[in-house]
Amino acid sequence: MAQLSDLIPLVRERAGGILDKFALDHLKRAYQKFCAESHVLAKEQQFNRGEPSELAVGEHHVFADVDFALDSQRRELVRGTDYTVSPHGSVTLTASTPSYRVFYHVIPALTLPDNVNANDMVIARWADHIADGAAASLMKMPNVAWTDFQIADYYTRVFTEGYREAYRVAVNALDEQRPRQSRVFY
């Protein structure tokens, strides 16, 4: 797993003179926001009817939401009718199917340790955007040598473009798993 501290040189390229501790704190915040907005930390889990259905989230992460669920015949289940989801990530099945698969996503916890392992795919693909998000928030700090609101606005836009691109990638990956629904037009 990649360390967020490995991205400190990227933040320093964007905003010089920043202390490592500040850079790491803002990298953690940028990583959290990036993952929350993009839904890129997607997971899949299968359950059999009658067994406990607590969704696994991993260390330093929290449950965000269920994207969809499929029954044993690969038909999409209807949330609220066929299954319910608790705020803590427990799925309760009400439909009659022997097994079901749940597609969901998680986000990093609000408080991350300094040595947290970030998702390798996210860091490999969007490290520059996460560094842009950290630099944007750092440059908005008042009364410090690196404050520059115009450049911060630029980095904010680039950061936003990054998590929007990641969102499209995440949604396309989920759509490959989701069965096609036929529509009836009247």
C-alpha cells in the first residue's frame, strides 16, 4: 500500500516552503474528500440467506453507501423493498433468494494516522490531483508565506476535475457488473 507521505514532494512542487506536517495533514484531507466524492473505493461482498450480513469496510475506513445488490439469478434487487441497509453497513434481506451480492463503497475515516496506507490504485492514478487538493487548501491559509488565493482556486478546479474523472471511472466499473434493465415505454 502507498503512503500519503510519499506525496509530500508533489505538494512542495505546487507550494514551496510548506512544513511536512502541514502537507501531510492536508494530503489526508484531500485523500478523504477525493474518495468520498469519487466513490472510487468500491467493494463487493456475497452473502447467503440467513447469515450475518455486515459489510466489511477495512481499517481506517467507514461505510458510505450501497450502490446496488443482485440476487442469485443476477437480477437487481430493489432497495427498501427487497433489502434494507443500516447506517453502519448491515444489510437485511427481505426477498426470497438463496444468495445475494452487494456492491458498495467506503470512504476513509475522518481521523487518519500519519502512517495510513492509501489505496494503491488511487495513488497511482490520481496522485497529482490529490496533491492539487492539498496544495489548494494549504494556499488558502491566511498570514503565511505560501498564501495565494488565485493559485489556490486553480488547484481547487484541477482537484475537482480529478475526482469527477475518478467518479466516472467508478460508475463505469459498477455499470459493467450491473445487469441491463429493459424499459417499458407507453
